[in-house]
Amino acid sequence: MTDDSILVLGGTGTTGSRVVSRLKALGAAVRVPSRSGEPRFDWTDRTTWRPALDGVAAVYVVPFDGQRLTRPLVALATEVGVERVVLLSGRGVDVPGYANENSGAGPTHIDGEHAVRELATDWTILRPSWFAQNFSEGVFRDAVLAGELRLPAGDGAASFVDAEDIAAVAVAALTEPGHAGQTYELSGPRALTIAEAAAEISRATGHGIRYVPLVPEEFTAELVADGWSTTDAEDFADAVAPIRRGMDSHISDGVRRSLGREPRDFTEFVDSAAAAGAWRG
Ligand SMILES: NC(=O)c1ccc[n+]([C@@H]2O[C@H](COP(=O)([O-])OP(=O)(O)OC[C@H]3O[C@@H](n4cnc5c(N)ncnc54)[C@H](OP(=O)(O)O)[C@@H]3O)[C@@H](O)[C@H]2O)c1
């Protein structure tokens, strides 16, 4: 028996926490398991999967990058009667030469998308570009606070998407009709180079932040010197490579298609993040 509650995996993360807030604001019954809380859900402990999935009508899946666990999770979800799956994937999974198919999140997203299409009753796939929130709460935040974004992005640009828009699309897909079978490519309304993004954050915070372009080998060497594993450092460099190659600057129409409005601009993200104190050390 399913009720109308919605399970959010990754509910403490960048997109999942926003999905949870928006669902609660709508008055939806939300189940937010975590590795340590109750109900417990741990991707690496399959005994926790069924109790988390039992009885829910829909699930938002933030996958476990680096492994192919979306497929068995979606198979189990369908077996226990979950009617709707909304999968967070990534831009470029179907674009030859975009991602390194053998490293990082690529194989997770490719296999996850296939699994959802093959196994889920109703599904919607979200393919976001780089999150704007990487600068305020994700992988670039420490560099922003240090005043130097040292990345192998050349002078390439990315059409950063606001995680608020990703969450809004996820919630629409979880709660409304009309999104089943859709793959939404999500970006912001314009592309910015890393230097331009740094300048926007400098303006809003009053702190000088500069972009220092590195070649990939310098970048991975710096990360390894900081204690990263070589594999993780190379995965990060691979993830940035599409920006450098000009493959991340296009604008996608998924926010407009799913929500009937334009996506939030990077300036709006920066101003609201600065006002919320995101870059106070
Ligand atoms: N960042 C980008 O620019 C970007 C762009 C496109 C696609 N993506 C994709 O977006 C996804 C990340 O989404 P996000 O940023 O919303 O998430 P996130 O902020 O990276 O958070 C990850 C979530 O997964 C949970 N988690 C980690 N390990 C777990 C485990 N073993 N079992 C259960 N839960 C676990 C974390 O919980 P805890 O609180 O317990 O750690 C957290 O809630 C990735 O698949 C990535 O490839 C990212």
C-alpha cells in the first residue's frame, strides 16, 4: 500500500534540502531519511533501502556518484509500488566528448538514466548544468573565501543554474501531472566565465576574488598536494574540462518548459546568497 508521501534522498544536500523545504511549504507529506537519522537510508547498506521506500508514492533521487546504485534502487522502488521517480542527473550525459565516461559521476548518471527509463512507472529526469551554489556552499566555496578561484576552465563560460530552480522543477515533477517521461535540461539564462562569476561575487561581498586559470596538470597537482587522491583530483579536472572546451555555455530550456518562467539569473543568486551571509567566513 502506498500513501501520498514523498521520499527525498539526499535531503540534506544542495538540491534535496531545497526540495524538502518546497514540499513542506506545499503541505506535502515528506520522508527525509539520512545516514544517521530515522528512517535511516545509506546507499552503501542495502538493508536500509526497503524501509525508506515502503509506502511512498514518489521519490526524488540524488544519486551516489561513482557507483551504479540507481538501477537496483529504482528496481526496488518499482517492486514496492513507488509510482513516480524524479532523478537528478547531469548535463552532457548524452553528448559525446562532454564527460569522461569512465570517471566521476558520468557512469552513475548514464546508467541511472537508463535504469529510470527502463524500470520506473512514471519518471522525470533533471539534467542540470553547473550549480550556481557551487560558489556559495559547494566545491568552489573555500576558494571564494580564499579570494582565488584556481581552476582549469580557460576562458570558457558556463550557464550556471540556481539550485532553487532545480528544486522547483523537481517539486513540480513530484507533485503535478504533465512531467512524466520528460528529460529537462536545466541552466541559468546566461553563461558566465569563471572570471565574470568571481567579479559578481566580489561586487556583492566587497571582497576581491580573482580567477587564476590553471592547466589541468597544475590543477590536479595542487589538489593532490592538498591531500586529494589522484583519482578524485583527475575526476574534478575532467568535470571542469567541458567549460574549458566551450561545451557548457549553451542555454537550456528546461526551466521554461517545466515551470513556464525564465530561470533565475546568476546576479539574483549572488545577491541573495550574499544577503544570507553565504560568504561570511
Ligand atoms: N554540483 C554541480 O554543479 C552539479 C551539476 C550537475 C549535476 N550534479 C549532480 O548532482 C548530484 C549532487 O546533488 P546535490 O548537490 O543536491 O547533493 P550534495 O549537496 O552533494 O549532497 C549529497 C547528499 O547525498 C547524501 N549522501 C551522501 N552519501 C550518502 C550515503 N552513503 N547514503 C545516503 N545518502 C548519502 C548526503 O547526505 P549527508 O548529509 O549525510 O552527507 C547529501 O544529502 C550529483 O549526482 C552530481 O553529479 C552536480
